[in-house]
Amino acid sequence: MDERPSPKATRANQEFFDILAGDIFARLYHAFPAPTDLIPDGIIPALGGQEEIDDNPERMQALYGHTVQWLSDEGYLRFGQAAHQDEDDSVAFFDVVLTSKGLEALRKTPGSLTGPGETLGEKIEETAKDISSDAAKDLMKQLIPLALGWIKGMSGL
């Protein structure tokens, strides 16, 4: 019997991080300055359905929580409360809002990946709407490192 994991389950955590961070940034940028709640149970299906992202829902929900926590630890967002969900042990985050550092990151305008005058936040928000497509996933893998300052020297930054 073949015990190898499916290709979807073997994607690197960093690829998932880009997709999940993009979704988080899109939600918070859209809602700014109002706080919003991030509950993985309602978000994973909005990413195009579990089968489009990964074969293991518990893994994705855990990675979503770790991504929110990491973005908070790095100063891109803050939240009022985190609570474990009884049903599946995922973590929900309440009263989440971008910090000034997060907003500044999303207000960058790298002309090479966005339209004239379009911010990274707007492009991330647009891309997150169709994240189930491979093209959107590939674009998100370029946008998130730009927003986090991991790629320097792009025109418009």
C-alpha cells in the first residue's frame, strides 16, 4: 500500500504561509481601521475549499493560527483575544486590526506587481478573492515577501 502523502499535503509551510498571510492581510486591509474576527472554520472554505488548498483541514487551521500569531509577534497586527475552539482545537482571534507597521507595509506601491497607484494591500485583497487558482497562488508568493520587506529594491518601493 502506498503511504506517500498527496502532493497537496506536501507543499511547504512557506507556500501556505504566503497564501494564509495574504488572506489575513486582505481581510484586515479591507476592514481597516475597524477590528475584525479571524476564525479558521469560516476562512478555510473561503480560500477556495479545503480540497483546493490542502488535504488536511487540521493542519491548515493550525497553520492559520500560527500565521496570525507570527504576524502579531512581528508587529504587523494585533488582536484582543485568542481562544481555542472546542470542536477542532483551532484558534480564533478576536478584535484583530493592522498596526501602523502592517498598514505601512500594505500601502507600498511596487509598480512591477501592481497597477499604477495600486497599493500592495489592494493587490493582495484582489488576489485573495481568487486564491484557488495557481496564478493567484504564484502572485501571492511574490506579494507577501514584498509586503514583509523580504524583497528590497523593487521599483516603486
